[in-house]
Amino acid sequence: MVRIESTQPRKQRKARYTAAIHARGRFLNAPLAPDLREQYRTRSIRVVVGDTVKVLRGEAAGTEGPVDKVDTKKSRIVVQGVSIPKSDGTEMPRPLSPSNVQITKLNLKDPRRAASLGESE
């Protein structure tokens, strides 16, 4: 985890922007739905492609869909069904912050992820 010592917002922002790629995965955590939270005994987990999430904030609030893309560099995720119109009328995927979504269904195809959650295969 990136440990940020300072309480100054400018230094906290700089620490996020200049964090190493392997440490940026920590910024991609999203809270779990209450039933999953109870089942796995954890409050949040990193979002991966294939997870189903529910958007909680913004214009797309209430939309639920699978995660199509995770951008580690920009700390954003793309959810299927969440898009914005361009000036020429075409739809473009809208990147979201992982803090604005809630994970409702986990993608447990990765055995390491399932093992870290205590799933037995």
C-alpha cells in the first residue's frame, strides 16, 4: 500500500499521481455488496475485468453491469452500459472511479483471487 505521510492535499495528490504501477492497484478497490461483505468477511476488494458492479454515484447511478476494462494508470474502470454521447452522436464508454461503484458479483476464475478470499476450489 502507498503510505502517504503528509496531510497536505497537494502532497497526497502528488503521491497518487507518481505512485508506481504495482502500487496503483490499491487505488482500484471498490466496496462489496452487503451479502458479499458478510460472506467473505472483507469490506472492499480490487476490481477486475468480469466483476459485476452497480454504479452508486453520478448520472449512471443505479446501472448494473460487468466491468469491461480496468485502467491501472488512470485509476478508472469502464462498465458495460455506462456511456456518454459525443458531439457527433456516437456513444463512448464513460470511465468511472472505483470508489463510485459497488461490487455485486465477483469474478472468481482466477484461482489466486479465489484462494485469497477463502474460496475452496
